Amino acid sequence: MPTFWAYRGATGRGLWGSTHTSRLHTINTRTLRRALCCYIAVFEIKDKAELVTNPKMLAILLATLVLHLTDLIILFIATCANAWRTHGVTSYDLWYDCTQNNGEYHCRGTNDADWLQAVQALMVLATIFCLISFIIFLCQLFTLVKGGRFFFTAVFQVLASLFVMSGAIIYTVMSPEWKNENDTYGYAFVLAWLAFPLTLISGFIYIVLRKKE
């Protein structure tokens, strides 16, 4: 009897213990393979989801940057250009009254009315705050914790929109007292009013925008 068991064990056939171990090994191998396949499939799904999500986030980020730069350029032009009011070849405000003669511009300082100085200060503040907001946004892209919102950037951007709105309102209310009937509002005045909603929308976007987790 012992010889029989030794023989059967040596040949690997009919021994219950050896056969049971072999079956368990086969089952464990199949289970492991299935688990690995499921694991790989899950990661493939996640990778595909990230590939779909990242372009969208990149597009949102680029659109936000373009909008902010557009706001900054519009504010800079509206602040620096002396064309808030025009009459023929003459343009007025914010800083100089300029007349074009034979292709040359002859400028003189504008009047020192208090309301005009207030408009100048508000437009300068709006441009500076918009620039600071852009710099803060670039810094927060690298320093802000994942999942955080750009509230600090939004504060400066919303303040910039309030400054340009206040300046445009003051000029709209006060300038009729200074302009003639044939005077018209220039492109810088239009740009100032255009900058207000764009800057405000940009500020709201920063409030909603969240850094990708």
C-alpha cells in the first residue's frame, strides 16, 4: 500500500492531494488573469476620460486668458487714446485735445475739471487692477491647490469693471455740459463701455472656475 501511494505520487496521477493543489493553482491563475484584465480595462477607461476632459479644460483656460487679455487691451486703449469726444478732425479727452492739420497732430492739455480728473483716475485704476488680476491668475495656476477657485483674481477683475463703469458713467453724465451740438462720442468712449461688461463677465468666470482636480 505505501508503495502504491509513492508510485502514484511520483507519476502525478491519481494522488488526491496533488490533484487538488493543481486545480486550486489553475483556479487562482484564472482569477488573477480576470482581475488583471478588469484592472487594465478600468485604467483604459480613465485614460480615455482624461483625454476627453483635458482638451475641454485647455480650451476653457485659453478662452479665459484670451478674454482677459482682450479686456486689458481695450482698457489700455480707452485710457490712453484721446478720442472720447470728436468733432471733425479734432478729438478731445481724456488727456489732450488734439487737432489734425495736414497729417500732423497738434495737441494741448485738456481742461482741469474735477469730474474729468475723476474719470482719468478711475480709468487708470481699472487698467492697473485688470493687469494685477491677470498676474495673480497666472500665479494661482501654479500655486493654487487642486479644486480651489480663483476668488482673489476675481476680486481684482470685478473691481476693475466697477472702476471703468464709474468712469464711463461720470463722463456720460458730465460731458454734455462741455461738448457742442455737433460733437460726437469717440471710439475710446465706446471702448470704455465695451470693457465694462467684458471685464465683469471675466470676473464672474474666475469665481466659477475651479482648478482641475
